[in-house]
Amino acid sequence: MKFIAPRGTKDILPEEACNWNKIEEISRTLFMIYGYEEIRTPIFEELALFARSLGETSDVVQKQMLNLEKEGLALRPEGTASVVRAYLEHSIDKKQSNLAKLFYIGPMFRGERPQKGRLRQFHQIGVEVLGPDSSSPYLDAEVIALSIHLLNTFGLKDFKLKINSLGDKQDKINLSAWLRENLQKKRKDLCGDCQERFERNILRVLDCRNLACQEIIKDLKGFGLSNPKSKEYFKNVQEALKDIGVSFEVDPFLVRGLDYYTQVVFEISSESESLGSQNALGAGGRYNTLIQDLGGGEKLGGLGFALGVERILLALKENPVIKEKSLLYYFVALDEDSLKVIFKRMNDLRQVMSKKGPINKNLLSGYKISPIKNQMSLANKINARFVVIVGENERKEGVVTIKDMETRNQQKKSWKEFEDMFTLQLMQERA
Ligand code: AMP
């Protein structure tokens, strides 16, 4: 079975993604200079919202809105399947070296009952390593270590890494058979979901959150891998992790919910109060048979992880990241002619600023004349550091009045002096 990207969609491959990043980086810089703040809304809404706003009879609502169910499409619930599909569709396995290391950042969708830390549109940061050379315990350890490095760098503290191994396809069949045999007598005491899982995916019983199921599982003795090759691989991953100082706990009941996992799986959970029961920050593992299942060669293995951005942010609330404050210049015009001058000068300054790369400064002004008192109190409210005032007197003298809102100092400078001061600040910031 070969899959291709849905009609009218396009993968952005690594060689193109750098251009996308450049565009995003430039846009972010310019938006900041112009004083814009980012907003992100979900990519699905109630149908009625569009019908009401765009009109029941508009072409968009009547003919153009994408009806996912009718088209046999689904909003992606995770990243791995799509990355593997794209990897095969674009023959990345043939074009690149024997190992493709890819990452993604983006929205995912799950039709779940929402609760704290569980959303219907959420965002993941993930990596996938694919290719014939992917089967090495060092790579498993490196991928796991990368997820921990990211979380540490985000500033997260209290979290725990658990790892386990499910072995290869046959090991998973054996583990399932063992479980069916040993749980047979307790089958009727399991929760409704687990009774259903009994035949189709009994491994899932092991990570069921239902207390009755957990009690039953607790008493299972002798559950685990028997295949020496799989056991050896898992041991080597653990040793590699120890060698690079990554702490972990082996949890023999960690199975992860998805069919595609084989061999090593892992999960990172937060111990922060602010997450409650949805405390998994990220998870991943190896999927040595998935690529073949989706039409790729037998030798192509892979592994990866995904971190949940919203949960990371919730956990960070306990040790908040200090928001870097940007330096805001607020321009105040006292009459229409001054507004015209400011409009032009601000444009010039923004052109200069945009050539300097990311800078922590923005320029704002009003677009209508209002009493200076109102403009100053607005500048105060939005935390402007400097207010740059132009009125009739300033225009006649060819100067601006600059008020430092922190020190309350006020001084007059020529436009040239002001621009020099501003550019000097930019240069110091870049240095
Ligand atoms: P999974 O693909 O289920 O292993 O999810 C990987 C990570 O994505 C989880 O550890 C969570 O941090 C995050 N995640 C998964 N589902 C949701 C959801 N419905 N809402 C918010 N975050 C989620």
C-alpha cells in the first residue's frame, strides 16, 4: 500500500524548509518592529461560525468548505505516519545518506473530551530518524537524550523518563499471548475498554488508567521479554544512556498506545502539580516495521519522539520563563503635520531596523491626533520606554523631544542625533 499526500497539499521538504524559516524569521522580525503581537487560533471551528460570518449562501460555505469526512481525510492526530509517508513518497531513502534526521513543529488534532492538558488541537515538536542505518542502540540513546536536552533547555525541572522494550514483532505477539493467558481469569474484572482490547490489543491493558485494571496488573509476575536478541539491544540502549548521564527508570509495563512501536519505547512525565492527570510531556520509541507496513523496504527502520508544547508550557508555569521585554518607542504627534513627519520617519527607521536582523525594539504611534495627556497615558499603559514627541515647535526647530519614561528625563535632539542614538543602540544590541 503506497500513500501520497492528499490532493492539493504539498510536503515542505528539508531543502525547502530553510526558505520557509527565512520567511517566518523575517516576518517575525518585521511584525515586532511594527509593534504586532502574535495570535494563533485553532484550524477548525464550529461550522455555524463560518455560515454566520461568511453567509449561509456564500460560495465558500456552500461549495468550498472542505468536508473532511466526505473526502475520506482526517486532521493529523500525530506526526510519525505523515513523515514516514512523505519519506517514502519523495524517496528520501534513496536520495539521502542512509539516515534521514527530520524534525517537525506543528498542530495536531484529536477529537478527545477536552480537559486540562488535553486539547483537540495541540502542538507537537518531534523528530524522526529513518533509514537502513537507524538500528543502533546509540541512536536510540541519542534520540532519548535529545528529548531530555530540549526539556532541560526549555527550563523544565521535575520530570521523569521511563523506558521499556516491547521487542520485535514476534516478541509483541508472544507478550500479548502471555498476557491473554494470564489475564483470562480476571477478564470480566477489567474495565469495559480493556475487555474490548483483550483480543485486539491486549498490551494496552498495561497502561490503562482505570484503578481496577491497575490493581490486576500490579499482581502480574513474570511478564517480560524472552528473546535474547531484543533483551541485549535493550541492555545496550540502557548502557549508552548511562554513559551520557541520562537518568531513567525501566518500567516493564510501559507499552505506549500505538501499534507501530517495536523495541524501545519511552515516556517523559512531569511531576509538576499544574498538569494533573495529563502529565505526559512527550513520548516516543522505535518503529522498525512501520515503514515496511506503509510500502517501504524491509530494511528501513525508524524511531522518534514528540513533545507536547501546551503541556510543556503548563509545566513551565511553575518556574516561569522571564519574558524578555522589548524596548518600545512611542511616537506622539501634536498636530496633523507632525503626524505626517512621524509617519515618514518611523518608516525610515523600520527600514534600517529590518536590515539588522532580530532586534528587541519596536516603534508604535497613534494614527489620529488626540490630546497629549491621552497619548502619554497610553504610552505609559503599554510600557513604552521612550516617548518621542513632535509638535509645531519641534517641527520648526527640526528636533524631537525624547522622554525617557524610566528616568523621567526629557531632552531635545535633532532628528539626526536621535537616529544616530537609535542606530548606535541597535549596534550595541547586536554586538
Ligand atoms: P502521543 O503521540 O500520544 O505519545 O503524544 C505525545 C505528546 O503530545 C504527549 O506526551 C503530550 O505531551 C502531547 N499530547 C498528546 N495528546 C494531547 C492532547 N490531546 N492535548 C495536548 N497535548 C497532547
